[in-house]
Amino acid sequence: MPGQPGPAARTAQRRRVLVRGVVQGVGFRPFVFGLARELGLAGHVGNTGDGVVAEVEGAPGAVAAFCDRIGAEAPPLAVVESVSHDLVPLTGGTDFTISPSRPGDGASRTLVSPDTATCEACLTELRDPGDRRHRHPFITCTHCGPRFTIVTGLPYDRPNTTMARFPMCATCRAEYEDPADRRFHAQPVSCHDCGPRLRLVLPGADRPGRQDDEPVAQARRLLAAGAVVAVKGLGGYHLACDAGNEESVRLLRTRKDRGDKPFALMARDLADVERLAHVGPEEWELLTGTRRPIVLLRRRPEAREVAEAVAPRVADLGVMLPYTPVHHLLLGLPGDPPGPRLLVMTSGNLGGEPIVTDDRQALERLAGLADAWLTHDRPIHVPCDDSVVRICDGAELPVRRSRGYAPFPVPLPVPVAPSLAVGGDLKNTFCVGEGRHAWLSAHVGDMDDLATLTAFTAAERQLEQITGVRPVLLAADRHPGYRSVGWARRAAGDRPLRQVQHHHAHVAAAMAEAGLDGTSPVIGVAFDGTGHGDDGAVWGGEFLLAGYDGFRRSAHLGYVPLPGGDAAVRRPYRMALAHLRAAGLPWAPGLPCTDACPEDERAVLATQLERGLHCVPTSSMGRLFDAVASLSGVCHRAGYEAQAAVELEAAAVAAGGLPAEGYSFALRPGAGAGGATACDPGPVLAAVVADLGAGVPAGVIAGRFHRAVAGLVRRVCAAVREREGITTVALSGGVFANALLSSACARDLRADGFTVLRHRLVPPNDGGLALGQLVVAAARGIPHHPQRGDS
């Protein structure tokens, strides 16, 4: 009958399917191609400005199965945020095709995924003597390998990567163009014939090692003999040595002028890791997953495979498994001659400088550190340090968010205008945001020299490029002397610059992670070492009533003088003596901190504190940890950031963790700045002195102090709830990287009926500041007549 659909139309259906998220440049189109072919569907798939769009036509059951499976069975590097589909008119046809990428196709912010660890399929080929990529140092496919660090432009195609200089051989080209092959449009695809190529460089006139000797084998022999080798990785150079060789580790520590700061380790396999440290299921997943961060693990006291100089006086070892083919080759494949199974793998840089990525700079800047360079001719376009993560109460707690994570977006609970937040000056990470997403940079480092500022500028330009965000608003810290603030002022031009109080940004970051819209305030507990306060003091032990649009200081650690600024940070005994004086306690001979301070310095310090010379008041919880670490005899001099606090936590762990009872702070309502409650540590210090006199071990004192801080958080939050009715607590700031403290605070607060927010996506330290700056700045809006430096 005219006008009625035919039998084929009644038994067929066509749907347009839109997949949003990180779905471009991750093998999504060939996955869709294979799924459609498996289900007998016709149509096509391509990249658009919204994501990946497919049109599929065929039997209704097959179409429905396609819509169900496209998100659930996505490729390993994809992050599917949503799948939507609508009926569209039938067009006929029997084939399914992949539409080629074209410039302008696809929102650039979804095109680039992080660098990921070598997949099992590639590792199988790497180990197979019969495979054409056997022992190929750059083996990769659609599911693994470099991405973020090799992108030079958009769209994400080989000509816009550092692989552009390596023409594909005919065999690689065939794989690259075959939709059924796992290397379809894998931009870094290569083989022994295509390059890139490794070489070993020995000192003197840039000369390589013997041409008849395989570079990795030669590097392994050098490591086994005690040498330090600079190894070019995905996002920069590492300095490697045999982690079991005490002399070699000490040599590297001396050359790098690293003090006692722990080194990271790379182990050949999981069995080697389990002999060193306790590995739970969550740690196992992190160690063996695609991101392969450095995972902080509680060390086994009986483990002897690692030199003592690797991580002196700390409770944790930072361990990762190999994540590039070069790493696997360097640690040895099955059947290789014996070599080190555990390597120190630390960033290839001089102290305070960004990680080295350029080959010529590596030969120059690392000349005094390395005995040889295992390098290659594929350039690194974007520096990217290793990420550092720990598991706390069964969930990830990021310490440094970088390789494997950047530039994955963080979802935002509130929409933001196109914005740039520049972060802080320590552990700098910045971010751009637009709409409901924020893209955080890789770890930049401490903004204390020109090289880091230059690296910051280049990384910011690149992140804008790959996300497509063009900021109309900038955000920065309120500290008048921060280099990041100076950079933001220069870069802002006519755009408004919002300056956000440091601890408000910490709390806002935790809120944003948790998906809070900011309409209801939280109790923000922000504990760290240093943050510029609104009254000119150095804050760091704060209880804030906070939303995105503002905050009020409810309580804080009582002020004590910070004698000499950085000098007090480097010499915790100065902080201990300042706290004792503020508490009215004598500098008695025999106290560890008194004995640690040279007599002439002690006399100068007494005068300094009495007259208030170069003594800014501080409420820093980080500095109180320093003080107790020295007072108890755990650490008197800090060669790296938070060393005293890290060693104090380790002492508590070694003594059995947190006891049931601890010391107690005094709360003095209305006695703090602006009428806030002052949390007086004097009774805690007096109790520590009494315990020392009674011969109580330092580890027990450390445990009792941790319990005291957790008890303080519990008491203050309970008092605020009673007064304000707020039942949500956000724990943020670098002090909460301390797993012992974080776990105790969360456990106590939840027992009291609070909802507790802790960081799971960005670090609690200053590496998470930019996210908080972004949402706070967005809450204030964009003025019609911008005023630079608005605070």
C-alpha cells in the first residue's frame, strides 16, 4: 500500500550515538568499528566537536546492544562521561566506515590522553624472539605509550607529534591504516626499521658507546658496576643507580646534593616489591595499572634488599614498576644476564630546577651527576615528572599529580568561565577550566628560579592549546611575594585577576573534588606549613567556615613567632625553642632541641624572640610538627620540605601508631585573631617535656602528639557544629598527606556523625591549590570593569 514502510524498514533501526569524554586519540573509532562489525551494523563513526559520533543501522536488538556496550566496553585509555542516542531516519547501506580526522574536527580538549604504561600485548611482543618488535625499545600501540608528552600541535595526528621526524616503514604504515589492527592510528607506532633509536653516551665529546654493543646491555653493566646512568623517559630524564648498592646510592645523593630526601625506586616486578613493603589490593592495582605512579608503601622492617641511604628514617618506600619498554629492557627480560632488579629512579635535575628533557641540556646539566646517558632521538615536548600516590583508608591520596594523570580533566560541580589559576610557589601545578571541567597541568615544581618560570610559561601555553580554553579570568594566591602571582599579574593584561587566600583555596579544592556546589558552608580544616594570612601573619593551622564565595576564620592554632623565616624551617630546633618560649617553658639543658642549638645561636635567638626581630607571627601546624620533632629528638635539621614531619610520622609508626590517649590542646574561645578560638599548644609542649623527663621513647611521644592533633580537630569541629550547625568537614593542606593523621581525623569525625571530605583527585598540598583558586574566582564572577589584583 502506498505510504506504508516496507518489511526492511519495519525490521531495521538507525540511531545516532554521541559519546562524550576522553574519547579521541585513544583508539575509540577502531573500537566502534569492531563493535559495529561484530553486531552486523552499517553506518559510520567520526570525531566531532562534541566527542565521538556514530550512526548505526540494523536490527533493533543489535542497535540496542551497540548502545549498551559502547560505554561499558570502551578502550582502556578512554574515559566515557556520557552516552546519548536518538533515532534518525534510515539511509540504507551495508558497510560500516571510519571517517578520517580533519583539522577542526573534535573539541581539542578531548584529543590528548596521558602517557600510559606499556600494555601486556606489547610486552608479549617485546619478549617474543619471533616477533618483529622483539626488544624494540619504543614498542607501543593504541592502548599504551606516550601521548601528552609528545604532542606539538592539534589535531592529534603523527605530524603534530615528536614522531613526525620518523617516517613509517611499509609494514608499520599498513598496521596504522588497518581499522582491524590494534595499531590503527596509534601515532607513536614504530619498529626497529622506523626508529627512534637508543644510544649510550659516555663522557667526553658526546661520544657513544661501542657500536657493536647494544646500548641497554651496556647500561645494565654500568649500573651493576655501581655507575649512575641518566635514562631518558617519557617526560624527562631519570638518574638511575643500583638501589642495593649503598656506595652507589650515597654517591648519587652526594652528587645531587639531596640531603636525606628519599629516593624513588623502580622494581622489576611485583614480587620484588612485596619483599620490600606491604602491598594491599589497592596498592597492587596502582602499581600494575596503566598510570604506574610512584606508590608510597609501608616498608617491611626486615627488608634488606635496599640500601639504607635510599630512604633514611622514613616509614614508607616510594616504589613503581616499569612503564616504558626501555625500563623493562633495563631491568632485564627473562633470560637476560643478571643485573640490578631494583633501581633508584629519581628526577634528572639539579636541586630546585625542573626535570631535564632536552638531550643537549641533559649532557650539560647532568654532567656532574651521571656517568653515562641512555638516551634516544625522540624529543620530549612536554616535561612530566612521575606521579606520587599513597593509599589511605582504601582510597587514593595523591601526593603529586603528574604523569599518567595529566591532562585528564577534573569534573567541576559548578560552571566556570574560561579561566586560568596559577597555583602557588611550592609544588606548583596550575590549571585551566571552562564549563564543568578543569584541566590541571603536570607537576611544575618550586617557582624559585628562572628555569622553572620558563617551564611554567611553556607548559601553560601548551595546556591552553590542547584544551582549547582561552582564559578571560586569572586566579592566584594572595601572597604579595609569590613568583606565581607576579607571573599572573604580567600575563593578565586587561583581564581580571582574582587573588584567593591560600587556605580558602585548599578547602575549596576539597569541596570541588567532592562535587559540592558551595551553597552550604563546610568546616574547612586547613593544616600546612606556610600560607599568607589576611592579617599579615603566616597561617597554617586553620579552621574556616567556607564556601566558594568566601570564608570566616572560626579557630586557629595560637600564634608563635617564626624566628628568621626560612632559617626556622631549615632548623626545626629554632621552632621548638620559639614554641617553648611562647608556652612559658624554659630552655632547659638536656632537652634535645636545646642541646641541638649551638650556644651562640641560642643567645642570638633569645634576643631575637625577646625583641621581635625578624619574627613574623605564625599559626602553622606544619611548624608545630617541626617543633615537636626537634623537642622529642627526632629531627633537628631539615634538608628537604617537611622532613621533620615525615620523620615524626615514621617514629610514631615504628612505635605502633596512635595510642588510645594523647596530649591535649587548650581551647580559648574568642582569644584568637578576629575573635576566633585560639588553640593553645602550650599544654602539649609541657606534656612532651614531662614525658622526656620520664624517659618516654621518642616514638611514643610522636604517637601521642599525632593523637593530640586528631583530638584537636575532633573538639573544634564539634564546637563549630554546635554553634553553627555545619556537619561537613573538609581536610586539606600538606599536613594531611600524613596518612596516620588523616586516617585518625576522618575516623573520629565520622564516628561523631560528620561527613568528611578528603582529597582523592588532587593533592592536599599546594599541588591542589589551583583547583580551589579556580572555583573561588569563578564564584566571584567577572566584573564589568576589571580591576587587576582584586582580592
